[in-house]
Amino acid sequence: MKMKLPFKPDFTGKVAVVTGGTGVLGSDFARALAACGAKVAILGRSEEKAKRLEEEIKNAGHTAIGISCNVLDRASLENAHRIISENFGKVDILINGAGGNSPEATTDAEFFDYEKFGLPDHKSFFDITTEGFEYVFGLNMTGTVLASQVFAKDMLDKPGSVILNVSSMNAFTPLTKIPAYSAAKAALSNFTRWLAVHFAKTGIRVNAIAPGFFSTAQNAALLWNPDGTPTARTQKILNQTPMGRFGEPEELIGTLLWLLDNESSGFVTGIVVPVDGGFSAYSGV
């Protein structure tokens, strides 16, 4: 593990939890925190992936523990909290990075298609199941609420503690085809502001980072054809992004560290920071 940090705040002695810690973005968040001296708990649904990242971080001379956890299951979160408490102590930093989309909550077309409506191989808005919608909304939104309830109790008597949520460009303008994901991220940004106010007197800061377009495992099917060529959607994204490319995961790290470091952003709470190559600023004309 070798990561070039844009700057290196001192998180020595701090305990950091990263939900969704085995994902493309979450794993880089975990690596960056560990490189800054934090004791990092990597939470992911796959214990194998979590343990693999734990070993990688340990081999680099840092401190980590990988834990299998389902953010939609309070008992699973409580079990992870117990393990973290026993190994590292009370939590100082929580990154709510668990999220993602599902084909069960995705339409086939951007606009309602009268000609294909009702065909067995076409999924319209009317074909999205309640279960599919609730799963995606829950994974992105409810999982953040539950994790915050479980881990923020530790922060009440630890001034300087920080919660960082992972929102999305969907929170500003909903993307086509993915209504549940878009709705959840909009709710998450609103919840970030609500929680920041609610915890303001406790010394806990709450902010969010809103990545623009990064190519990850979760969105690969939307962005790339089976043969590896870009989809029409990819071209539309790049046309709408003034910088003309996808972001690289490490390009989130500077914003991440700034929002987590109390010396850098101690008076910053309740904001959602876009890291999007100009996507949110561009009207398309």
C-alpha cells in the first residue's frame, strides 16, 4: 500500500470507522486514514475483502481491522461496534460510505417509452418493485442513519469527532434511470444538514462529500458495454463534465482529509462538497 497524500493531518490515536470500506472509494478512504495514523475499522459485507484490506494496511505498517457488517442490520452494526470497542476503543471518526444501486431499481430507458411499455424484456418505471426501491434507498440512506446512531454515541464525550457522509451529484440533480439512488442521495444531503445542526452543541461536526462521476463496480454496467467500450450514457456524462473525464478515487482524498481534520475545518459543519470536475456548474450550453 503506497498512497500519495495531498497533505497529512495527524490522526494518531483516533479511531475511524469506514462503512462500505471495501468498495473502490471506501478502500481508498481507509488507506488514507491509516496513513495519517488512525486506527481504522473497515466495515463491508464481505469479510474476505475486509480482511484482505486489513492485511494490506497492516503490511504497510499501519493499524486496521476488517469486519463483516450489514449497515441495514442494527444487530450487525452493534456487533461491529463491540469488536471495535474491544480492539481500538471509542470512535472519533465515522465515514458513512456504504451505498450503491441495483438493477432492480433501475429503468431501461431515460424517458418513458410508449412502444416498449409492457414488453417482457423492457423495464419501465412501473416495473420497479417496492423491494428493489426500498433496498437501494435503505442501503444509501437508512444505513447511514443506523450507523450514525450506533457509532455517534461514542463521540458525545469526545470533542472534535467527525461524521462524514458520502452523497452524490444525484443529490443536486437526479440522474435518469436510477430513481431510488437519486432520491436516497438527496435525502442523505438533507440528513447531513439536519444532523449537523442536531449535534452542533456536542462538538460533533457532520459534513458530506458529493463525488461526481467515478467509474466503480457499482456503476460499471451503466458506463461500459460488455466488450469494454463506453456506453452512450458515458459519452453524455463526459460531455456534461467540463473537465471531460471521470474522476480518480484519489482525487477525493484532499477533500476527505480537509473535512475530517479539525485544525483545517473546525468551523465547518453542515455542508455538502461537490468533487465533480465542474458537472454541477455546467448548464450544457
